Amino acid sequence: MAQRRFGPTRGAGVATVEKEGEKSIEPSALGWAAYAGIMEKGAVGELIIAGDKTTFTKKCGGIIDDSLLPDCAQDYYDLANGAGGLLLVRVTDGNEAQAILNLYARIGATKTAMGQLKAANGGRWGGKELRVTYDLDDAGDLSNTTLQLPAAAASSLKTDELKGGWIQLNAVANTSYPIVGNTSSGLITVASDQTMKDDWTAAAAPGDLRFYAYLENEGKELTAVIGEGEDNPDTEFSITVYVDGDFVKKYGNLHTDPTHARYWVNIINNDDGNDEIFAVDSWTGAHVAAVRPANIYGLSEGTGGITATVLTAVIHEFLITSPTGGNPTIALGTTTDADVEQVITITMTSATAGDIVSDKFGALGSVTLGTLFDPHNAAGGAVSNKWAPPFTVTAGATPLVAADTLKITYKPFVADQLIGGYVYPDKAGAKRDLFRIIDNTHKTITVTAGSDMTTVATDGDEFMVVFAQPFAGGRDGNADVVDANYSSQAWDTGTSPFNQVAGKNLGLLKFATPGITSTAVQKAGAAYAEAKNHEYRYEVPSATVTENGALDLVNDTLGRNDFVVVSFPSYASVPHPDPVSAREGKLKSVPMTGMIHGREARMAADYKGYHRAAAGDQAKLPRVLKLPTGDKKLNEELLNPAGISVIKKLKGNFVIWGDRICMVDPTWRWKHQREQMSYYEHVLQENFDWIVFTINDPDTDADAATALLSFFLPEWTKRAIRGNTVQEAAIIKVDSEINTDATRAAGDKYAEIKLRLADVTERFIITIGKQGIFEQVG
């Protein structure tokens, strides 16, 4: 069949005709498994492909308390040992939120927003820092172990958003209560041995109803170091990204202009290797060099702002909006390291008084001009709040009037957060001179001993700090996950991200929802696998420890299915993954799903197919220390015929023992044969697009038959199909007998393939007896 012709068609000369090459079928990958469930991180609603443990950790995170899927993933990679890989769908309750780092331009006098960096996806992994403070509505909202937030504080709170944080009561000094959880209606629960109400009642000022709830990143966070561009340090900038302190990547040359080839949003968001950050541009003005972001950019104080080793910064801005020209002044009171960054807005109610609202903490009280407003001590009209700075507003020559607004942008450093970074004390005048930071308070930076910043900077200069700046505000979407989330997000046959495997030639996939034994979820997973011609692995709950219990679960609750496998028991105790717990001798109960799939992947790779049953003394599960069924010998006579494989101890090793499927059709009682057939069907389905729209005649019949024979020949050679010849093992028919004129006219081409699949030795039966007197030894 000619494909291309070169040379003259009607004129004289030599023409060459290039014949179409013989078509071949590309074998699919082997050993891939596919899991749905809760993970520490990862894109939501998308298919995640992780061919190895490093990729899984980068894209999906590590072992977490909320899920056993990561444990199974680690087990899979360890036993697969380079074979196969994992496809993953992250399931959430929809309440996850991305951690954020706000970026500000290099304008020394003002903190001007120019964009944001967000964690690539929601979760605490990017940084969970959060602060909430209010007054309780009533003393009855506090008990020894619970605290009910007022409605205003609870309105946007999600379940367990404060879990792992701390509560402090203003009336109780030097005491923090560990939060173990919270409801979406704002009921916070602390550890059961705490005595919040008793402590509050015994305090010197029990009438004080102010509380503080906060989360800290605790070093588990995204951080970004923002510096100069490598190629053009005067006009471009760089971003270096770290996860939990480990370097991930650096974008060395970024520009703020959307028309520039190095536009920072495009460079970051179009990077296929970026699983960490997402860029958002909010700048609308001209793109001059000062638009570039910095970790911190500001002014040193005008008097005493620079000494040899200490820089004291201006940590607030004051903006007046007064159509009549009111011109008050502001001075901060005694600020502390506890005061946090915020924008405070004062709306004047008269010429000398106004109401105060913080963008982070809501209403702070009311101010009287000329009087110290002190939230630390609830003085001068302030509501008690140790996180808001004290200040005094003094009337100017022109008075204010009602409805005028004053805005204080309070921008302190976080104490000790800058240590290890660098400060440029005069970024505009001495742009290459920097000093290493060894300490900082909320307004001072101390550099290494022996330095002298006065040689390059003077009071009031613009300074810049470069350090690993953490993200904050990330929220997991794990607490309110229900069965319907798994069914809709992972196992819906029409919308599942797993549908995206089409065209990737991954062959048979082995699905599971590790650690989820819900009937609804497992039935949905099984239905998905059946609809897509793959395999699903049921899990028997660890509390089920009898053969009859396992049998009843499969037969009467979950249901039998030709595309489902199960092992009993399904859970095992393994060494605890936490090093401290492991040293204490603690074990962890986990599903064996990951171990089994990993061992199956390794054996499929070793035998180059699914024709060798992944069971027996080669199918070891070395991490297993004990089973929930104990040392009891399971009744295989009951379980094996029902399609339930067992995990048993053989010669000191726990092994997979069984090659059965939870079949309905007895044709498919052998697990390896069902896997082998599904694998072949996926290979053929993905490899014959070339024949669609070709001429439908005996020539293309022959092409198809040749391609099929060439695929099954190596299958016969490796004993995956059985017969004296390949033609006997694989009967292939693509001819005019089954492709009639009517068939061809309808646009159909038929191929019939009959395979003799490899069988398995389930029982080795030895007949032995005494020789009779008339028998002879040859």
C-alpha cells in the first residue's frame, strides 16, 4: 500500500515510492496501580501521575494522620522496586485553601501590593499559620475542655481548621491549651486533661472574656527567597522556593511586565515541573524597576536608624482621608514582638473620636485624639488585644470631622524570623552591599559582630531584606470528607480523573481506596473498575477476624464481581513510620493493599506480564509483623473457592496465598487470567487507531492479522499463552468470511482472537503407593 511518492508523476524521470511500514502493537506498561483518597497535597480534580516515590512525595506529600493512602503508596514503591507506578486522585471535602504569601513592591515609604504567591494547591503543607481573637459572648461559653466562639468568629471557620493550635485566655497568664479539634459552628475542644474554666475562675480578673486561638507553621511550610535577577539584577528579580526548608527550585530571571518574555506569572505558572507555587499579578501601573517584589523593603528610622550592627525600621504608615484637610499625626506606643502585621482603620465619629477596626481582628474599640489607645492594657477606649499595637493620634492644626478616615498600616518583622537572611541597609545607594542577619525583633535587625553598616548607609535609607519568607493560611480539606466525596470525585464513570488514562498505554490498572472500608465507596470503586475493564481491590476491615465474617462481607455486603479481588486479612501491623514511635516499639495497622500491589508490580515486571500468578513463596510481604487474625491458621477450604485469597506465614515470611477472583462468571475464577485478558484488551484498544479510516478490504485485513500475530508471538515465547505453536496458542481470524461485503459497507472490520491463556498450578497432587508383586522396575 503506497504511502508517499517522490519524483515526476507525468513527466520523464525517476520516481520513488515509499511503502508504508508494517504496523506493530506496542505493549502497555505493567504493574500500575491507581488510588483515590486523602493526601497531604496535590491537585484536586486532576489525575496525578507518580512513577516513583520521589515524585509521589513532591506531588502528594508524606504520611499523615488523616489517611492511610500515603502509607500504602510508600509500601507500593518499596516492593515494586522500580516497576510500575501510581495514578492518584486526591479526595477533599471542598474546604481546602491555598497558603499565601503576599508580595509588595520595592517602594520604601509604603507597603504597596504587587501580587501574590500561592501554594500550588490547598492544604496546610504550604503553611497553616492563623490567628483568631475575640471576646466570648458569655462565661457560659467556656468549660474546662471547650470554648464556643462567638458567631462573628465562627462564621467562616471550617471543621478542624484550628486543630493542632493553641488557646490562650487573657485572664490566665502564661498558659496555653492544646486544641484537638473544632466544629464548623465554632466549638473548640482542647485536650481532655485541660482546666480552662477552672483556671479562668481562679484568675485575678475572671471577668476578662478575651481569648486567643492560633496556629503556627512549626517549620512545615513553603518559603520563598526573593532576590535580584541573575542576568539583569537592576531590572529583574528571582524567586527561590523551599518546602519544609529543602530547596525545590529557583526562577532566576523574572520580569513584572506581562509583555516581557520573562513575565513572572507565565514563567512560574507554565512550568510543568512546578508542583509548589502559583503566581498572581495584581499590579496595574507602569512597570519600572521599583515594581519588583522583595521579601521586605522599607525605610530605616530617620534618627538612630542605622548603627554598626543594628538597623531600626519604620514599622508603620499613616494615611489620612479628610476632604476638609484634617491633618492629625500618629505615634506608636510601646509595641512588642507579639503585635502582628495588620491594617487598622479609624472612622471618625466626631472631630476628636473614632471607631477602630483591624483587617485581621475586627473591632478594636474607639479612640479619643490625644489619648493613648492601648489594646495591650485595654486602655484609652481599646478592647483587650495583645496582638494589636498601641498608638496615639494627635489633632493637627486643621481638625478632623465625622466620616474622615485614618489608616495605619502596621508592618513589623516577625521576631527571629529573619535570622540567617541578609539585609541591604541602603538598597538604593549601595545596592550590592549586604550583611548577614543574626537576630531580629519586631522592629530591629542585628547583623554579625564586626560589621559596620554605617560605612554604606545612613539614617532614613531604603533597606531590603532577603530571607526565606513563609506562606500562611493554608487549610486542609479533610475533616468533612464523606462517602459521597469518594464516589463523586474518584469513582464516577463519567467524570472521574482516572478517565484521563486513555491514550497513555498503561494497560491494566489495579484500583483501590486504601484505608476506606465503607460499603458505598468500595462498591463504587468496583463498579468503576468493571465499567473500565480494570481491577479493584476490596479491603476487609481490620476488626473482621473470622473467615465467616470475611465471606459474609464479600457475598452479602460488598458483592461479588469479576473485576474484584480481595485478600484476608486485609490489614497488618508494621513498624511505625514515625522514628520516635518506632524506637518505642510501637506498631501501626495499615492496609496491605500497597504491599500487595507493589509485589504484584514487581512480579509482573520480572515475568513481563500477568501470566504468572502473583502468589506463593515469591510473593513475600516483608514489612508485615503480625496480622489481626493472630497466629490462627485460616480455613482456606472455605475462603479459596469463594475467591478470597489469604495472607499466611510460610517459612518465616508472610506471603500472598491465592490466585482467585471474586467471580460471578466461573470462566474467570483465576485472578491472573482476568488480569492478563484485561491487559491484552487495553493494549489492543489503544494500538489500532491506525486502521481506522483505512480502506476496508482484504489488504488491510492482512495488515491487521500480521500486527496481531507479531504481538502475540512474544507472548507465546514467554509462555503467557500456551500451545505447540503460536498459531495454536492464539487463533487469529481477520478475513472475508467474517468481514463480508455488507460488513465492510457498514464501516465495520472484525477480528476474532481466541487465546489459550496460561494456567496455574493451584494444587500439586502426588500419587504414591507400594509396588505390586507383578510390577517391574524398568
